[in-house]
Amino acid sequence: MDGKTILITGGTGSFGKKFIETVLKRYNPKKIIIYSRDELKQFEMQQDPRFRKDSVLMRYFIGDVREAKRLTRAMEDVDIVVHAAALKQVPAAEYNPFEAVKTNIIGGQNVIDACFESGVKKIIALSTDKAAAPINLYGATKLTSDKLFTAANNYKGKHDIKFSVVRYGNVMGSRGSVVPFFIEKKKTGVLPITDNRMTRFNITLQEGVDFVLQCFDKMWGGELFVPKIPSFKILDLAKAVAPECKTEEVGIRPGEKIHEEMITEADALNTIEFEKYFVILPSVQLGDNEKLKLWDTEKFRTTSNSKPGKFCQYGFKYNSGTNEWFLNVDELKQLIKTNVISN
């Protein structure tokens, strides 16, 4: 990141702010461009001392990923792009389906095209566990976006450019997530729970940012990275937030799963497991046609990480309900105290 010009779409969101704060602490980039459509959030960021560093030029671009020309202008002389902008609320996407398509799919393609036109070198797009075997529109649009970004490497030609995707689970304390919702509902004495059997993956904002930064170092172009992260039971989370409150089962919302997946059984056949993460290989790596292969899969397995990876076995899936790593109530309490209440 040192000496580089970095642009982040959706830069005023939860991830964007933590990513920029982290980069400013650890590196000395040449310039950081925050590209988003909310002028108030950009104004608030400009007043925040966390986002100031004398040696770094901070630029704030008002714009939407739906606007291809504006994206291309914003990406002039940019080296690195993090694509974090998306419509993410499941009920809102179900009610306004084509708006989600325009932002998450068409907007994603606009980012890809602008990167090609502007000479960007590395791009990571953020995905979601809901993109694995999607049952709601949000997940379906993000799966499509994932395919667009990984496939963009197929037609890079002589461009020195790499596109990869990072997929992870629910971010603790992010806007619209369950922990702030439970904290608010705590006042009523009752926490509404859609299904008592529900489990979810969990990652903190800082862990998400750290993983994306690591993937920029490891990416070859075309991969989908999935970190190994813990799960939690929704009832344990309720006990961690408000042990004194009653819980009320209210039924699963449309488009909601009891357990989340990040790697499906079908994807596992094309997945390499490393010590701390998984990599779903680009689909064009499949088959025996050497002309279709972006790079040497075996070389990637043995050299892209300090320890070689191994191919996942038939029948494997990375599911929050069958995950081997679960957080207990005390661990959840500590995470909430550190990552939600203290912020």
C-alpha cells in the first residue's frame, strides 16, 4: 500500500471507514479516494481525526457505482481498488429487486470496466455468505457480482491487472446487523428471534479488513478467498447481549436461512484449504484445456501461502451450523464489549 493511490467504493460504510483507518495507521499511501453517494457521511469523515494523515492526500468523490463515467473519472491514476459498495439489506432488495440489480450487478460491471480503462493494478470485491447457494435476491446479485469479478481476469489480455473476491460472514456491530438490533430491543425486555435453531458466521470489522489486506498480498487473480472464522448460536448471542431478557420466536423472514454457507458442497470440489482460509478457484481452471487456465493450480496450492494447501474432499461444505469453531456466551460478550459497545 505504500506509495499507492487507493480507491474504495462505499468508502463511508462500516468496512470502508475501518479499512481506511487501518491503512493510514500501517502504511503511507500516496492518496486515498473515498467514492460514495452520501455527502453527509463524507462530511463527517472529513471532520474525523482518524482519517487524517499529513503525508496522505485524502479525496472525497460524490458518486454512485451505477455511474460509469463518474467511476472512470474517479479512478484516474488509481493503483488499488476495494469494491465495498452494495445494497445489502435483504428485505429492501426483495421489495426493490431491480434497484439491487442496478447497484450490485451493473454497478459491479461498471467498476470492472472503469478499472480496465484507468490502468488499475489490483481489485478486490467484497462478497457475502449469502452469495453461496443464494435463496434471496441480495445473495443472487452478489453471486453474480462474484462471477463478474473473477471472470474479468479472462479478458485482461495484456493489461497488468488482477481481480479477486473476498467472501465472509456477518460483521459484528456493522450497520444493520443483529447485535445493535438486540441492544436496542433490550429496552423492551424481549428479544425477537426468527428461529431458535439459527446459527451465523462471525467476523469483526478489523478481522475483515486484515483479511482483505492479506489477500492483496496473496492474490493471483480470479480467486475467491474465504477466511476460517467462528460461528455462533443466535440464542447464545441473545444471552450475551441481554441475559435478563426473554426471547420470542417470531418466524423466519422471507429470504432468510437457518444456517449460512460460505462454501457449498458443489464449490468444495473446486476449493483449496489453507491453514487459515479457503480459496475457491476460478471456474475456467476446470477441465484439461490448458488454454483456459489462468495460472498453474498446483503451483498456486504449493507456493501462494507459506504452507501448502490441500484440495477439499467430496461432500465438504463450509456451513455455520456444522462449523467446528463456535463462540460461547462469554466469548461473545467480550467481542461485543470490544467491537460494538466501545465504538
